[in-house]
Amino acid sequence: MTKRVEHFMSRHGWGEPLWLETTLDDPGMGMCQRAIHDECDVVFVCGGDGTVMAAVSALAGCDVPLAILPAGTGNLLARNLDLPLDDEEKALRIGTSGRTVEIDVGAVGDKKFAVMAGLGFDAAIMRDAPEGLKKVVGWPAYLVSGAKHLRGRGIRITLTIDDGEPMHRRVRTVVVGNVGKLQGNIPLLPDASAYDGMLDVVVIAPRHVLDWVRVTGRVLRRAQARDRRMERFRAKHVVIRASKPQPRQLDGDVIDEGQSMDIRVEPKALKVRVA
């Protein structure tokens, strides 16, 4: 890839790129901070959703745009922004000469996310997906992990939307999204937009396998009817508190288990190159 990228840059009148590799201790944030300090024109991130999330945390609020060379299992931000997933040349063209747009990000403490944050079942799927299988088949490996967790127990949560009254629920998962599509273009949050200054929330509370079938059907049909098995909300500030520590994830990257997530939207915080 290094030679291909350098050849592309040379052909299109760009100087030699600065290469900064991630490490086990730093998945990308420090590299992006170095790029900002060195006044780079654009930061290309070649990696999966976890690497992109690290870059989002570093680049949010600054003037250096993010460009994505998708190289992960899900590539969810690229997918939701209609960026090419398997055309390196086109992704490079977009990064060097595409439009720069400003998108919202979500914030959980000092961490940012551009796709989705979740607590419960969805984070457990991310955590337990077999690494070997992910390398072989890609995102369908998450289906294997999901099947193992279908019969898990519900969790008691308190959900607060903006300044509303706390709502008490027994759920399997709560997902807060800046954008709406999952792997396979599944529209979990069909009204979500990275440009509207809002977060979309889905609360999923199936009691048994048949409920999971119904919830899946509703998601695939983009059905808007509301019931206690799947509720949707929109907000600028979301607080989730669980009765005991739960798996948590940001943009598919599993973070430490915890009993709460305090999530705020930061409108137009991130500059991104798009077609």
C-alpha cells in the first residue's frame, strides 16, 4: 500500500505523505495529534472502526479533515457516508480532492464516536465475535456472536432523554447513534443523520427468541410503530444507568464495562472528506 499511495500522491501533485503507524498502546489518537501539530492538510486513516474512532477523538474540533481508507470488518462510518469500501484509488481521490463536510460526533467523557455507542447485548456481540472468523468472513462473524447471546437475561436500566423524566425499563440493549446503518446496510436507526445535530436512540427489549424475530422484522421493514419491545427516541443528551456493570462499545470498539453512559452530541465537530 505504501508505494501505491505515494505513487498516487506524486501523480496528483502532492508531496510525500507522512506515515504514522498505530501501536497496541495507541490506536491512532497520538498519531493524529502529531499530524495536527505538523500542520498536515488531511489525515488519512487506514483501518477499521476502532482506528477511525481514535482519529475522530483527536480530530473533532480542529480544522484538519479526516479521510478514510476502509480496512476493517465493519467500516461503518465509511458505509454511512457512502464512501467506497473496496476502491482504494477512489478513496484516495476523495481524500485529496473531495468535498469537506462537517458532521456531528457523540461524546462520552473525553472519547468521541461518529457511528454508535451501545450498552448491553450489542457490546457483548462486539466483544465476543471470534477474531479468527472475523478475518476469514468479515462482519458475518458478529452473527455467530449474536446467536450465542440471544437467550441472555434482560438488564434493568434508567434512561433519561435530554431534560425529561427518567424512564425505567428492562432491556437487552440500548444503542445511541449518530448515523443509522449497521453491517450489511441494516437500518437500525433509519432516521439518523450525521448532519442534524441530534442523536437517535433505540431501546431493544425482547423477552424471548420470537420477540427477536419480530424486532428484526421491524428493523428491516423500517417500521415506525412503537411498542415496549423496541422504542425509539431523539435527543441531544442521553444518560443510561444500568443496575449492574454491562459491556459497552463506541463505534464497535469495546470499552471497559460500566453501569452508565452519559452521551452528548457535538454538532458539526468533525471535518470529513466525502464524494
